[in-house]
Amino acid sequence: VNSTEKFLFQDFGQTWQIKPEESLFIYEPGLGPDNYSHPGHIPVFTSDLKISAEVRSACGDNTACLFDAAATNDTAIGLNSMMTGLMLEQERNLVGNAPPNITGDPRIVAFLGKPVLYTMVVNDADEFNVTLSPMTGAQLPVTYTF
């Protein structure tokens, strides 16, 4: 279904408005559903916004930036929304990334005075780049000499 924001709000969303006596919430004394309901409120719709060339130049095609900058008439707010969205996406990617799968021979065969070559395969199911770093300093040494 390809519907406009106005249609979704007016012809769908508003039909879900309940009568005060239908509320399942428990309210503080003296308060009720009418204190939290504003049926006359009409939100800002994307189609009603006038997006200036300056805002388009600053925001590119970032929807959150375009909307917030145009709705508030403040490009800085739009840019802040864009940066916040990008940071949240990075965090979501990090949190959602499963650890890599490391496979290789569980045995290491070593001979006195001979270098040891150990091969492992590292795959990331989420297709992130995996970087392996040797341990240094107080950690285990990278090479051993016998």
C-alpha cells in the first residue's frame, strides 16, 4: 500500500482513538485520558515542508536531517539528527554483529629450533572485516625461540 502520511494519520491513525472510558491506564488522582489526548493536534507532514537549497545541501538525502531542519527552520538541528542517526546505526551494527568464526587445527606441532606456521580461517557471518592483531607487551609474545 502506497499511502501518504496525511492519509495514514487522518484515515487510519485517528480511527484508533479511544473514548476516555475505554482507557486501560491508571491515572494519578485528578488526571485522566483527556489530559494526555489532543485530538485537535495535526502533526507536521513531510509533504507540507518547504526544504530550502541550503538545507538540501547540508543534509543531502538524509530524511531525518531534511525533516528536522525544515520543520524547525534550523539546519543545525537537522544535522544533529543526522549525526545521532548515524551513530545509532553504527552502535546497532556493532551490537548486532556476531563474533567471527575461527577455524583451524586445534593442535600446534612445534619442533625445537624450527619456526612454527599456524594457519587459521576467520569468517564473519555478518560480512564485517575482521582484523587479527598479535598480542604485545605484557601479553604473550608473538614469536618463540627455543
